[in-house]
Amino acid sequence: MGSRKYEHALELSKSYGWGYGNTPTIVVTSRILPADRQNIDGTPFFDHIEQEQALHLKDVIAYKNGMVELCYEIRKE
């Protein structure tokens, strides 16, 4: 999820509990965010990339449980 959805989910969790249970949660952002839960991945994925890369959506898979898998590849210029 993105950072805004994560921040909204954190705010809602104060009243209703964490909506994702024990499911590992990945937040894609360039900002530093609070990791209030142990199963929130705080590892930078793109630290080794020195410049922004253009991506191309290669494939989309929708699962019955509502999860969507997006596969990207680096666009070749």
C-alpha cells in the first residue's frame, strides 16, 4: 500500500484495530513512517538504484482473496 493508505489505516486502528491482522504489510514510500506493528516491512527496496527508472506494467494477477499482484519491468529506452 502507499503511505497515505498506511497512515489512514494506522489512524483507524486506534478505534477499530488493525484491519490486516497478522498479514505482512508492505508500504511503498520514500518517506520515513512510524512502524507501529512488527509485521510492517521497514526495509528500503530501492536503495541500490541511483536514479529513477521508467517501469512498464508487465502482468496483473487478481486473486480470489482480493489481493492483486502487479509485475513490472524496467522500460528499455
